[in-house]
Amino acid sequence: MGGQCAHFGTRVMRSSKLLTHFTSNSRSFSTASFAGLTSTSTSTTPSANNHTDPAKDDDQQQPLQSHKIVDTLYNLKNQPHLAFSIFSHLKNPDIPAYAAIIRILCHWGLHKMLHSIFLHLHQNNNDFTSFDISHLLDTLSLPHHIDIDLEKEDTVKHRSSFLIQVYDALVKSYVTAGMLDEAINALFQIKRRGFLPHIFTFNYLMNKLIANGKVDAALAIYKQLKSLGLNPNDYTYSIIIKAFCRKGSLVEASNVFQEMELCGVIPNAYAYTTYIEGLCANQRSDFGYQVLQAWKEGNIPIDVYAYVAVIRGFCNEMKMDRAEVVLGDMEKQELISDARCYSELIRGYCKAGDLSKALALHNDMESKGIKTNCVIVSTILQYFCEKGMHSQVVEEFKRFKDLRIFLDEVSYNIVVDALCKLEKVDQAVALLDEMKGKQMDMDIMHYTTLINGYCHVGKLVDAFRVFEEMEGKGLEPDVVTFNILLAAFSRRGLANEALKLYEYMKSQDLKPNAITHNVMIEGLCIGGKVTEAEAFFCNMEDKSIDNYGAMITGYCEAKHTEKASELFFELSERGLLMDRGYIYKLLEKLCEEGEKDRALWLLKTMLDLNMEPSKDMYGKVITACYRAGDMRNAEAVFDILRKSGLTPDIFTYTTMINVCCRQNRLSEARNLFQDMKHRGIKPDLVTFTVLLDGHLKRVHSEAFARKRKEVNLAASNIWKEMQNTEIRPDVICYTALIDGHCKVDRLEDAIGLYDEMMYRGVEPDRATCTALLSGCRNRGDVDMVLTKLNLINLTSVKEM
């Protein structure tokens, strides 16, 4: 033991001497001890009498300093961690220094450190310190007199193994840095040096290329590796199956199994699962399930994840019953279904809007001893949030937290968003503090949610303070964050602040997207800054059709419908078609403001451009015409609507029934009533009221003198039909019925209806009393009715 301690002490002393060789008055190992090693040149301050050129001295000393650094690293060849630590403190290391540390790390198989060395090289290889990486590879490819003793035997085999390690680390570092093209080039450079990369390196790169959507590049590499004489392994084939499935080439994916059989490679469980998952991802879940069952019966290794893939596939195709069959099949085969299976089913039912089923499955899962997780919890909470059930989000979160279920940053963010929507921003801040107390850091998602919350309640100063705090933490706001702030500032009329923030966004190398421009345009208009919005719009380069749509929407929000119409017609004359949502907004505003003629022209323009209006658009124009008393155009638009193949909604049908009634076309009104029911549209209280009132008011008109009995019978049938439904009359409906009975001198029936409405708790209004009094006055028995109505001011009522 004493000998070991003495040996350790000797090693420490030797290391200390190496460090102090480059530092002055150094007695301990610290970051400051590397001051002399952190530059490849020595900085000196010349005296007044020293006329030597400092730059020339630096050039002369640089090779010597570099040589000393390399010697130091190689002297630490048996202490790789210390060598790595010293290297990591160097500023602008040169090729010999990189070569030295790479040789040492490869010798000891320290692949993570080796990966970080190359990654550091990519990230710091700027114009000031750049050198061609191929020169480094050339240096590493040649034996070096300093590292001869580092190698066990200087043979071709050993050098091949060394270079394979180097290129493996180089390729992986390129992938990590997002330099995929460079990774591909590096992979095939090793062939020129007389060696072949390991198949594992090919697998890694192909897998990452597929993950980044470069499927064709991965397949091209696969062809190349075979042409180089490399033998794919079972994992290689699994990756290629995944690639073909991502392309939707399912036949080619299945052919890979035949190729494996010819090459004598036995597929692993991952290959089978990958193919099944590929089928399900391509909307072939039924076939995927058949394949799974067939393979299972053939004793082919199938893991639980294959079942998860099928369940996910059925859920994505909204075949929830089939997904549950798969879960039941697993239980019959005594396969242990885990939280992943239930997670997919719960997600599927939430997507289908069946929350009760999702919660029932969650309870079933827990009853079987399967613990829920934060992914499932987040799915349920997100569903509540999307449905606007924000209070429920908070309650469920508390319940899960009380059950001591681990809730991750995503779960917390959903609840923070819900609290912000409930305008409880202070509670949201407290929840984020709680999250940080659990060693979970806030990221861009959390900051953006909180910024949005402050904007929602109008606290823009606090929103911007959070924005600055986020930047202070080293987090770079993304386009979404900027869009939220820009929308808030512009909507509040803070045009200068919004424009400054917009310019700051561009200065941060963030390119504004279509949403950015649209929220600025619309927001400035909403904030009353139409002139500023117009200037911003005019200064934009490469305007998209959506930007024009935003300008039209902005005009509408600012009630400048005339300008909005002019811009739309200008675009239509140029043959430019915009999204229907923008046109609907314009049409809606025109109808609201009584601009019936412009609305009709807009509808006609859409038809001329072969843009099929929606039934809501037709309905808006029909209603505008009706309110303007233009029954002719209302009917004309309604006829176009029905000929288009669209089914009018209940509001449009009711409007047209009213049009017919006002024009004494009662039979046509009844035909429309029957037509809407034939199309599966159930009449509501308003429809029944309009139809009853239309008939009862015209019973005594001269136009229906010969058809009085027919009209009475029709009204009676309509009333009976309404009574057979679950629809209950309101005060307007009762008033129409009472007024109708009074007009035909059926006062007893009118009073009976009055008694009925009182019994049902429907309070009569002035119009109801007026209708009943009018009927009584015709009978000459006002006092009786006054007693019935229990009216207080008898005189004022008699004078009605």
C-alpha cells in the first residue's frame, strides 16, 4: 500500500513539473495554471529601449511554443483525462496539438472525449483559426516519431483500427453539428486512404439521415457500402426497411427480408417491428396487424413495441375499436401491455373527442397496476385545454400531483397556459417557480407561454420584462415569441414599439414569417393605426397573397370596408385568389354594415372566379338582402345555394320561410319547412315561431279569405307538430299564438295559452299583455282580462 502511495505521489509531482514548466510561481493545479498554455504565442511588453518587433518575436516563438504543447500532451499519454483537460484550455490549437490529443484518446478508447474534440473543431473553425481538416487527417494517417511508443505495434492492422476510430468520431461529430453533407464526404474519404469504415459508422449515418428526412441519401449510401464490399448486418437491413417505409415503398421494404435470407442474415425483432410500424404509418394498419399475427404464429420474435405500433396506427386512422381489439389480443396471449399501449389509445380517444372513454381507459390501466406517466397526463390535460376547459386542467393537474406522479416540463407548461387563459398569471408564475424548485429549468416554451399570458391580460410591461429575462438567461427567442409580442404591441396601438421590436427581431438573424407580417398588419389596424399598417404593408418586399388578405382583414377590423372591398376587387381583376377565410371576413363585415350591394358583388365575383362560396357565405348574403327588404335577391341567392349542391343551414331556411310568409306565400313557406326536414335539418323554436306567426297573422287578411280554413288547419298542424317535439315555446312564441287566437275571436283559447305559459314559468312581457288586451277590447270585456292579468295601473292599460 505504501509503495502504491509513493508511486501516486511521484506521478503527481511529475505532472506538476510539466505544468509549472509553462507558468511562473505555480504551486497548485487550477485553471489559472494554464495561462501560459492557452495561447500558441507568448505575449511580451517591450521596454522603452527594446526596438525588437513584437510580431516578429511572436512568429519566431510560435513553432517553439507549439512544440512544447505537443510534447506536454504526449508526456501525458498515460493520463488521458489530464491531457484532455489541458487541451480543452488551449486557445486556437494547431494541427499537431489536435493530432496528439486524438492519438491519445483513440489509444484509450475514450470515444465521448474524441467526439467532443471534433465537435469543438467544427464549432470553432472560423476564419481566424481555420485549417483544412484534410491536413489533420493526413497527419493522423502517417506514423509519427513521437507516438511510436504509444502504439502497441506499428502494423497496417493497427493503423486501420486507429483511422476507423478517427473517422467514426469525425462522422458522428459532423452529424451532431448538423453538417450531414460533410459527414457523407468524410465517410467515403477513408476508402481513398486504403481502409474501409466500420459498418456501425454507416448505420449511424444512415439512421440520422432518415431522421432528418434525407431518405434518398441514406439509400444511396446503402448502395455505396455494398459496392465497397462491406457486409450489411441485421441492424443495417432494419434501417433500410425503415427508409423504404418512410418513402412509402412498402414492396421494396418487404423485399429486404428476401435479401437478408439470401445473405444468411437472420432478421432481428427490430427489423420485424420496423416493417410493421412502416405499414401502419402508411395507413395499412389492418395489413400490419395481419402480418403481426402471422409472424407471431410462426414463432418469429415480435416484441411489445410491434403491438404498440399497430395500436398507434389504428388510432391515427381513427379505428378505435380495432385498436382495442389489439389490446385485448395482447391480454389473451398473456403479453404484458404497458403504459405505451394505453398512452396511444388514450391519445386516440382524446383526438376523437371521446374524453369519457379516454378517462375510462386510464382508470382501467391503473386498476391493472400499470402506472400512468407524464406523457399520458399531458395528453389528457392538453385535451381539456384545447376544449377550453381550463379550470378542469388545473384541477386534474392538482389531482395527479397529489398522487405523486412525476410531471415533466410539458405538463407544467400546459397548466401554466391554462392559468394564463383564466387570467391567473400570478398563479402561473408561482407554478413555474415550483417547477424550477424541482430542478426543471424553464425553456423557450415556458417563457413564451408566460409572455403570452401577460399579453392576454394586457400587462405588456411584464411581458417584455419576461422577454428580457429570457434573453438574459441565454435563451434566444424564436419567431413564435416575437409574433406574440408584436401582436400585443400593435393591437394596443403601440406602433413605434412594435416596429422597433420588428427591426430588433431581424437584427437577431430571425427571418419574419408570413404570420409575423400578418399580425403586424392586422394588429396595427385593430389598434387604430391604419396609416402605419398601410406604410408597413407598402414597404414589404415579396408580398404574398396572405399578406394582402391580412390587409383586407385589417381594414375590416378598422371598419374601413370600402378600402377592403377595393383591394379585393383589385386582386380579383388580376386573377389572384386568396384564402376563403379572408373573403368570409370581408363578406361578414359588409353584411353587418348593411352593404348589401357590395356583398352581392363579392359573391358574384367569387362565382365568376370559380371560387365556390360556403353555405355560411350564402346565408350571410341572404340575411343581408332580407334585412334590406330585397326579397328578390334573397330568393335568387337561395336558389343558387340549393343548385350548388350545398345544404342550407337552419338559419338560412328560417330566413327564407320568413321571406315567403311576408310575401303571403304560405304554401311555399310550408314546402321549405318540409324540405329542410327532408334534408335532415331539425326545425328549432325560431323556425316554428316564424311559421306559426306567418300563418296566424294572415288568417283574416283579404288575400286568404277563401283559404281561411286551410290556413287555420295548417297553423294547427304546425302547432301540434311542435308540441310533439321537446321544443318548448318561449314568450315570443306564446305571444304570437295568443295574438293569432285573439284576431280570430278565440279569446278563450288565447287565455288558455296565457294560463299555460304562466304555469310553465314563462313570464309574459308587454307585447303579450297588449295582444290579449286587444282581443278583449274586441269583445268589450276589458275588466275581466285586467283582473286576469292582475295589472296594477288600470287606467294606463285602458288607454292602450
